[in-house]
Amino acid sequence: MSHTWRIRTVTDAARARIAVARLAAAHGVPTVERARLAAALSGRLRQCLIKGGDWVLTLDAPGSPADSGSLHVTLVPAPGAGAAGRAPWTVSVPCPEPGPVSGAGTVTKDPADLSQALLGADEDTTAVLDRLAEQEELVAYHREELHQTNQGVLALHAELDAAGRAQRDAFAAERRARTEAEEARRRLTFLADASAVLNASLNHDEIVRRLPELLVPRYARHVDVWLFDDEDDDRYRPASRPGAAVEAARTGRPQYAADRPGGLPGVDDRPASALDPGRPLLCVPLVARRAPLGVLTLSPPGERWDPDDAVMLLELARRAGTALDNARRFEHNRDIAETLQRALLTDLPATPGLALAARYLPATHGLNIGGDWYDAFRQPDGGLITVIGDVTGHGLHAAVMMSQLRTALRAYAVDGDSPGRLLTRLHGYLRHLQPDLFATAVIARFHPDGRTLTWAAAGHPPPVLRLSDGRVRVLDAKPGAMLGIPLRQEIADHTERLTPGSTLALYTDGLVERRALGIDPGIERLATVLGSFGPAELDADLEDSADRMLRPLLSDSERDDDVCLLLCHLRG
């Protein structure tokens, strides 16, 4: 269905606008869309009136209520109105619910009808304004919700940002803690390793040499060790000492000398050293048992020390002082032990037709004193007693007991007893006077005739006899038990006939026993070495032969036990 209006005047325009609005309402156009259509059409009609001329307004509507199409409004210049070439204006409005349209498009020129139509248009405007108010309220409501949501989002972002910062701070603190723990572990590991190195030696010169090797270049660029007792030694006497080192020696407190304070815990700050103003110095006393031993002077590997490194260096200096004190005490006791040992080992007697040579080597570990001993002396009838023995244990107690056994043996031998009888009496002596001490021994007696050898053993490795024809025998006849055990025993004598050129070797287990091999292979090696000598070599120089015999038997430099060897050679 189509409706057409010719527009020339304002009244024509008003009537056309009112008709279009009524038709739109009749075809079920919603109020808002109808108001929007009326407003747009009013604006376009106003422009047409301003431009002037005739215009034709056409409205095409659906033909029936079941036709849910659209309203098509077209405004074009009238043919022959002098407005040719002007573009038409067209608009389409949906009409979902078409209603009755009879008489809707008829508008009279009556002013009352026009006024009523104008008031009706205000109703549409009022409805639009009401809808607009509702929408504004809804927008305001949603704006408030959006504002609250934004506030919540901002608060959430602030919380997330704070949580992120806290997490970053926690990660940074964890990294710092991990780094500090790793540094602490590194310092403790170094301190433990350095302490093990310093305490592994009982030679104070070795400790002084090791200190710079441990500290340079990781913790110090230069290290100087000033030992008070070594000032007479040119190796430890520099041209001058820093004032901080002298102050540390005087007060017993660590001193830090630099052009600015070091802030090191437990360390006194002093001005820079006049000897080297540009180099900081850390001077730490070496103290043991509250007695000053010296001063350790260090210069940092960089500009200055980390405070934790300085604490570690102070502890290392304390341990170095203890190690130096232990080394000096050991060296002092070792000197005493060596003096006592030399005093206990007697000179061998000169005997016509019989050459004697003895060797004693202390263990390489611990004090150089033990219970191994040898002796040789004459009996009243002219016979020669040779003895070698071993008191259990090491140290001064074993050495004193060895001296008592030697004295008791010499006293018993005055009565002219045989070797077996002498060992039996020594056994009784130990049982009654030293029940907690044991010993082993071999006694060999060369008779005055020079051709007879009587010997007896008590728990000791057997003698080895080299005959004049070069054959070697191990004298392993049944020996007695160890001296001092809680058992009564009579130790038997054994006799051998000798010929000129025969050699008897008495020894202790330190010469032949090795932990991994036992004692029997060592005795076989001794027999082999002794058999390798010719009679002329033994006759010529028995002392040199003793040294040459020890070399293959003691090829390893480390010995856990003392070594004692006594050679008796019947000259040809």
C-alpha cells in the first residue's frame, strides 16, 4: 500500500509528517522508532522548505497485517518543480505488528486537527523521554556497578602488585640466603680442609710453609708468619715489622691497618702502615694456651676483606697457633725421646774372632722411641751373650721397661745361666713385677770355645743363621711363649755347631712383618738377602753389610714399628 503527499508549504509538510506518524503507529512501529522516524522526517522537510520548490513524499507500507515488512519513506523533488538532479531521501522502518490503517493517512487542514496531531506527537516524545530516563537510570546503575567493579579491580591489582613485590622480595631473599649459605659452606669446607692440612704435620717448619700455600691467592695476596722463637733464624727475620704486627704481638688482639676503618668484627682499626701505606694489613696473633707464639700478617686479595672471610681467617689463625704449639711440643718430646733412646742402646763389645754390628731405626710415626732393644756383654766364664727383644707398646713407658729388662738380664747373666734359663727368669720377673706388660726376646750365647752357639727364644721371630758354605737356616726350633703372660713356663735351650764364616742375624718383627703379607714372607726375604753375601764381604766390613742388608728389606719409607737388627759374624 502506497501513500503520497505533495509538499509546497509548511502546512503541507506538517500534514505529511502527521500522516506518516499515524501510519507508522498504525503499522505497529515501536514508539522509539516512530519518534526517530518523525524527527528525521521533520529535519528533512525543514531542509526542503528552506530550499523551496515542490516535493513528493511517498510511504510504502505492507499490504496486509500478515505482511510483517517495513515502512519505506521516500522524499523526492516533484517532477517539473525545478529541483531536478537533487538526490532523493529514503528511510525504512520495520513494522513487526501492523494494525488497522483505515483513515490513518488522512489529515485535514483544520487547525484543531493539526493541534491535536501536534499534542499526539508530544506523547511519543514523552514516551521516548520516559524510555530515555529508564535507560539513564539503568546506565547510572551500571555505571555505579562498573565503578565498584573498577575499584575492586584496582584493589585486586594493588594486592596482586603487592603480592608480586612480596614474591620478588621472597625470591631475592631466598637467592641471598642460598648465596650466603653457599659462601658459608665454602668457608667451612676451606677451614676444615686447611685445619686437616695444618694438623697433619708435626713439623713447625712444614706448617709455616703450608700457611701461605693455603691462603694465597684466594684469601690473601701476601702472607707473612712472624714466630717469636725463630727470630734467631734468618729465614724468619725480615728487615722490619709493621706497627700493627707489633701491636698485635703486644696486646694479643687482631689489628687492621688501612687508610680507612675496616669494620671487621673482633678486630681493632689502626692507621695505615708506614712501611706500605697503600696496602691494608690484617695482623692476627698466633696464640696457643694463652701464650703468644707469633703474628700472622695478611694483605687482602682485593681492596678489602669480606667481614665473614675475616672471621674465618681469625679462626684459621687460632687453629694454626694450636697446630704450631702441638708441633713444637712434639719436637721437644721427640728430642727427649731420642736422647733417652741413644742412652739406652749400649755400645757393642769388641770380641776377638767375633764381629758384631747393630742397627736401630725408630718408627716414622709418633715419638721416635719404642720397646725394641739389643745388647751384647760377656759372662764371667768368657762366653758372649747377645740378645734382642721387643717390649709391647711405644713411648717412654715401653722404653723404661726395656731398660729394666736389660738391667735384669745383665744381673741374671752374672750367675752364668744359659739363654733358656735367663729367659725363664725374665718371664718370672715380668709376671710378678709388671703383670700388665709383655715382651719377646731371643738370647744367643757364643761359648768361649768359639764353635758352639746356644740360643733360646720366647715369642720372638726365629734367628737366621748363614753357614760358612753359604747355606741359610732359620732356627725355628720350638720357642717359648711370650714373656710376662700368666703362665708358668720353662724355656728350653737349643745348640748349634759353628764354623768360621758363619753369621747369625737377630732381629725384631719390624724388619720382616708387613700388614698385608704377614711375617713369614719377610723372614724368607731376610734369609735370601743374608745368603746373597759372600764370606769375604762379611769379613771385610760387617757394618757396611748391615746397611746393605737393610736397604732391600726396608724399601718403603713409612714404618709403623721400630726396626732392630744385630749381626754376629764368626770371622774366617
